[in-house]
Amino acid sequence: MIHANAQSVWIAVGLLGQALFGARFVVQWLHSEILGKSRFPRLFWQISVAAGVLILGYAIHRRDPVFICGETTTLAIFCRNLQLVSRKKTAATQSQSIDGEAP
């Protein structure tokens, strides 16, 4: 009984830690949405997605609800930022084409 309670406490601590860690990305994501663009280069988000997929795979293998929850959330944010970076690059390319400059 004591072991089960201790495990529940540690899961709660882990979830709180993941929530706080993930909150950084939520703040960054909301900031990017307000600006309509990401403030980080595409490579940063590509590495983040690759790492997130690997960590999520590990978390699923371990059946760890703390990491599964955290990685699922951050992966969604990483992918959204990649979309914002791509949209910015596409808009810049279209703008250059309209102005008569080579893309």
C-alpha cells in the first residue's frame, strides 16, 4: 500500500515537471501564433521533432504516462512551428516572385 502511494506521488511529481517544462513550449507557441511566425530556425524544430519522436517511442515502450503525455504535447507544438517556418519561407518566396526577383 505504501509503495503504491509513493508511486502515485512520483507520477504526480513527474506530470507536474512535464507540465512546467512543456509550458515553455506552449508560451513559445502562443508567441509564434501571435507573431504569425516562428522565432527559431527550421533546423531547431526538425531536430526537436526527431528527438521527440524517439523519446515518445521510448516512453510508449516503457508505458510511461508522464513522458507519453509530455512528448505528445511538445511534438504537436514542434510540428506547428515547422508549419509556421515553412509558411514564412513560402510567403517570402512568393513575395520575391511578385517583385520580379529570383526566388
